[in-house]
Amino acid sequence: MLFRPHEECPGFVVVTAGTIRVSLTAANGREITLYRVHPGEICLQTFNCLVEDRPYSAEGIAETDLEAVLIPRSEFRRLIADDADFQKMFLAAIAYRFGDFERLIEDVALSGMEARLARALLERADADGIVRQTHEALAIETGSARAVVTRKLAVFTRRGWIERRRGQVILKAPEKLRECMHGDL
């Protein structure tokens, strides 16, 4: 756990290796992944906390081994004010991150559960087409409940698109998942 809601932000984190997953948890316990921070990307939570002098409102978890540099608050503010290259890089990274939020809103508000799950499977698959996530983790990715994910995975299995094994989902027909993701089925 790197940060939690209501904690103060000590500075700006620059990820050099690994992944941070940023998520929100509702009062009822449901959780949704907002975005992931990979090397070269920014964490909007951290940015917002530093610029607005507010505590975190979401949580950040290292999903993998993580290497990062912490730029103290005062140095971050100096870089934003005085370093044109940093400003340019930072603004481009913010624009990129807003694309993630647009996609999240589109997925949750405008896409059906099957499309969201197909996208999550395709995005989380390794090079061999294997997704190593629990049904609960996939529910968090899709803004759904574990039981719903389990039912939809059963549908995908019957269609021959995936194969399920303990702790794994093997993509058998990624092209069908892409079609489903884009609403072409």
C-alpha cells in the first residue's frame, strides 16, 4: 500500500519500474480501478494532492515490485514553475491520463458488462494470452461484483472464447473478445 484516502502526500512519485494500481472503494465495500501508473506516467491522485494541498481520496497499491523516485513537494513545485521541459512532459502526461478517465466513464456508463469484461481480459493478459487474476480482481477492474464476473466468464467459456483454470483465464479467441469489447457481437 503506497497511499490511502485521507493521507497527506509527501511528494510526487516518478515510477521507473513496476506498476501502481489506483482505485476507489465505496462505503458499501465495492471497489473500482481508476487507472494504473507505469513508468513514464503520472498519478493524478498525487498531482491533485500536491496542487490543491489536499489529502489522497483514493488508494495506491504496488501491483508489482516497484522502483520509484519521490520528488519532495517543494522540488515538485519548483519544477512546475521553472522547468519548461518538465512542464511540457507533465502536461502531456496529464492529457494522456485524462484519456484513461474518459475510457473508464465510457466503460462504466455506456458499455455493457460483457464488453467491460472482454476489455479487462484483453488488457490484463500476458504475452501467452493468460490472465492471472481472481474473479474478485476482475470485478474491481470492471466496476462489477464477483458473482457477475463469474457468470459472464461462464458465458465466455460456453462460447469457446476462454478457458478457466484455478487463478487463470486463458484466452482462446481474443478476436471474439475484441469484437465483444467494441460491441460488434
